[in-house]
Amino acid sequence: MREASAAPLLIALGAGYFKPEGLNPQLAFFDSDASVSAAVASGKIDIGMAALSAAFYRHAAVQRLKIIASRSGDQTGFPMYALLISKDAHAAGFSGVRGLSNARIGVADADSGEYYGLYSIASRFKLGSGSMKTTAFKSPAGELSALSRGDIDAAILPIATALHAARNGRSLLRLSDFAQWQQGVVFASAQRIATDRILMERFMRAYQRGTAEYALNFLSYDDGGDFIPGPHYDRYLDLIARQVHISPATLARTKTYCDRRANLDAADIEKQVQFWQNRGRVDKNFVAADLLDLSFIGGESSASY
């Protein structure tokens, strides 16, 4: 999809890192993550990028998809989602994570990664997940409408949407300030990996150069917490903004995180699978380890970001 989380790939393309590998990748943009997964499974595309969700895990189990690298992680300092709290709820005392107890929370999709993030926060702070009342509205626009009507106390929204909506006096809680998780991944079908492993290796070498360049230019901060733009920051900012159709100013405020070597938080992926299994959204027989092929990133994984 046209999302800022694809930035390392866009940098790798823009910087010409695929040429030494003998590759000339063609980007195909889709309207949904489900469409990306379906295209990979059918062989219409070789490699996909998508957000992790219950739907992704279900599709991966049936179609034998393999996660080979990280696309993005929701991490402190680089939030991808925020809880937008209504004025009335904030005035009534909903100003921190403790306010989640007995709160009415809107989500776009009850199968989504941000839904998992919300319940990870509840678990960490021992809030009792049963005390939250979550409602799915199918889109951020539906959530915002419900928030305006007073039907919900807060809504989980993409950070750019939340920042814009917060201008109306609403307060924000960035989810990644309280829980971090593997948000998006790079994946391919097991069959494609088996039949053309050399292609995957070449792709990953170029992609990892892109993730390293992205980290250098977008993810560096000094000891005082001030951002240190890399040598090609302005050029890459414009390049990414043009591709994902957002303004450079918005991109600068909402840049996402990716490990410099594209390493995965394998431990969190296992937790995600277990979470969805416990909720009856993923088959109990599905094993998270069967979903991973860490060989393309040197067999490494990150227990936390």
C-alpha cells in the first residue's frame, strides 16, 4: 500500500541499490493489505509488504506465506497509532492508560495490529481487558464520526489522522509509549522462496541497504533527544512523500521505525499469534515459528526494539 512504512524500500529503489544485484523491481500498489497477501499467494507478485493482523495470519497459514524481514514496528518515538480522546472523556479524567478501564474505544478493524496493541497495553498495566468496550467502525472516518457524536470515549487512529484531529482540542495517547510491537513485514510464498532463492537473496541485500540508509537519515537522535537528520534526509523525504502521496511536513512528523538490518521481533510475532488464537481468530494448530524464515536477514531476530 502507499504508506510511509515502505520508506526503506523506496530509498533502496531511489538510491539504485537493486542495480548491482541485477534487479529492476517494479512496484505494484494495492488498496488493502489483504490484496497484497492474495497477490503474493497467487504468484502475481514475488514479494509483499503488509501489516500484521489476524487476517494476515489466517491467510499465511492457508497459503504458506513466509515472513522474511521487517517493514515497520510501532515503537516509542516513532508512533504509528494513537488514541484520540474526546474532550468530554478527558474532562472526566481519561488522561492516561488507566482511563482505558470501562472506556468505550473505537477501532477501524477488530482484527488489526493496533487492536492487538491496545490489549497489550491493558495486559501490561493489568487493567482487565474485559473492562474495555471496543467497537469496530470499518474506517477511521467512522471512528471520528462516532467520537463526535459521543458514542465512544476514544478512537485508535493512524498517527497522521490523530494529529490532524487533535487540533480540535482533543488529547492524544501514543500507543507505542506504552507497548511496542512488530507492525509490518516483508513476506513471500514458501514456494517462491524454494524455486528462486537467489532472487530473494538479491532482493534482501538491496533492501537491507535501504533499511540502513533509512536508519541513518531518519532515525538518529542525540543524547538530548533532538533529531539528527542524515546527509540525504531532505532528498529522501521528498522522494518518499511523492510516492506515498503525503506532504513532506506530515511525513517528517510521522516517520515510522524499521530496524537498520530489517530484523524482526520474532518474540512479539509469537505473542501476536497466541493473542489471536486465544480470541478464536487464528487456528490453534498454527505455529508462529513456521511462519518465519530468518535466513535472509542472517538468522537474526530482535526480542524488542
